[in-house]
Amino acid sequence: MKKLFLFLLIVFAAGLITENNAQEGKHRNQGKGFGQGAREKIEALEKAKLIEELNMSEDLSIKFFARRKEHIDRVQKYDKELDAVEDNLEKALNEGKNDQALKKLLAEHHTVQNKIANERGQFINSLSGILSTKQLAKFIVFENKFKEEVRNILMRERNKRTQGND
């Protein structure tokens, strides 16, 4: 089963990299990461694997993914805040602002990072109302492993691509 999952992940990652390369110029100034299609493919794979891993019924998966979407939306809002603070921090550095201004921006950065961490904690706590303890533990482990696998595959593919361009 793990071999099948790894194979599917590699196939998706290869497709994502190809799609990402095709869209790289188009999306370069529109944010970080992949194009929308690539992101949707990863999310679809993750959802399917989560449903399987957590052995969720249809009703449970609807509740879970609705709650998860709300969480992701809130985190994305905080990520935009964080990006703005980081842009302001870079601008302040480039303009040679004094320590007082930098400290203020660093405090803002810390505050937004805390908001993200708190949101994550609240989301995990909210899941205890719909997932069993075992399912919640499986979710946390799965999420970390899935992200790590995707990251590793993408890094290997990037390394292959850059070595091929030498």
C-alpha cells in the first residue's frame, strides 16, 4: 500500500512540476508556490488519502473537510498579514530604518506568527469533537508525513532539473 501511495505521489509531483514550469512565468508575481491546478491535484490526493487513512464515513468527511476549509481560509488570511509584515520589514531594512522601527515590525511579525499557531491549536482542538482520539493522532501524523513526502519529491525533481541544465 505504501508503494502504491509513493508511486501516486511521484506521478502527481512529476505532473505538478511540469505544470509549474509551464506556468512559472505566468504566476511568478502572483504569489508563492504552484499554479492553481497543481495545488488542486495535491489537495485531491491528500483528501483521498486522508479519507482512507482516517476511515471516514461520508458524513464525517463532509464535517471534517468543511471545518478544515474554514481553518485553511483563516490561516491564508494570516499568511497574507505575515507577507505584508515581511514586505514592510524588508522595505525598512532597505531604507535603513532605525532599531525602533525594526523592533516594531519584528513585534508585528511575532504577533502574526502567534495568531497562526493559535489558529492551528484551535483547529486541532475543534477536531476532537468530530474525530476519535486515534483518528486525530493519525491525522496529525499523516499531515506531517504527507507534507514531508511532497516536499522531498519536489526537491528531488528540482535537483534533477537543475542538474540537467548544467
